[in-house]
Amino acid sequence: MGTGWSWRWKLEVDVRCGCGSVTVFLGALFFVPESPRWLVKEGRHAEAAQVLARLGEPPSRLREIERVIAEESGSLRQLLEAGMRRPQLIGVTLAILQQVTGINTVLYYGSIIFTEQAGVRSTSAALWANVLVGVTNLVLTVIALFTIDRLGRKVLLIAAAAGAFWIYASMCAGTVWFVWKFTPETKGKNLEEIEQQWKR
């Protein structure tokens, strides 16, 4: 399969998958209820109560939303208040840490990584490997959705970060062992000496 055909195939797959995802997303929006907070702000308290009941929230939740909205001024100055600095810092820090862990890089450039770094020579095999990574991410995301309120967000974040750490740490440890055990030192040697070293 030529290089020109490869990128066209990738583009076609991306466009078709993207259009399918957008269609499913737009269709699912028709079944998503309005936000209870927005309904309360619009004065539609009865509808807000119905949505909260569908979500399994107690009636006291509506009164709490009404109280919080009554205390809000709706100005940008609220973002600079002392009580908002810590949640903003936590939110920004978590967003940055999520990006630097590398998962988005793997999802976006997985086929290139598999082809150029993992030694997968078939373009179709690299694409299917990338699809497998995406499906795994989807399955784990669905599992998290059903367990996040039972286990807690903090526990899942710590478990995910610890799991990623130990995976990366084991890979780094394996690299250190391989280099220490099998890789010869080439410091101060020219190419001819290195070549003779391999022939011993």
C-alpha cells in the first residue's frame, strides 16, 4: 500500500468515524435533560424539581440550588474571591496533569507511534491497534462512570495516577536493566573499533 493511499485511507477513516460520532452525540442530546441550575435561574422551579427527581436527588437539593443561586452575583469578580482560588487551582492543575500523562498523544497519534516506534509495518495493523487503544479507553471510561460516585473521584484519580506511575516505572526499570546488561559503552571509540567490538 503506497504512502499516498495510506494518508487518504486514514483521512477517510477519520472523517467517517468523526461524522458518526457527531451524529450519535447530536442524537443523544435530545435525551439529555436541562440543567436544574439553569431551570431555577430561569424561574422554572417545577421542571427543575422533575429533573432532580429523575436523577434521584432528594427534594432538599432544589432548595439548596435556589439558595446558592440567590447568593450569586454573576460577576467575574467572584472568580477572584478567596473561596474560588483553591478550586480553580485544582481544576487547572488536574487539566495540565491529564495532558502531560500522554494519553491524548497516544489516542491522537497512536497509528504513527505504532508504525514508527513499535515496528508495526502494516498501516492497517497500526490503525486497528489504535482502534483497540481507543476501545479500551472507552470501556474504562464507561466503567468509571458507573463507579465514580460509589468509589469517589479522588480514589479513582489516585488509582489511575498510581497505575500509570508503576507502568512507566517498570518500563524505565526494564530500560535501565537492558542498557546495563546488554548495551556496550562506546565512549572514546571510533566506528571501526565499535564494529570490531560487535564481532568479538
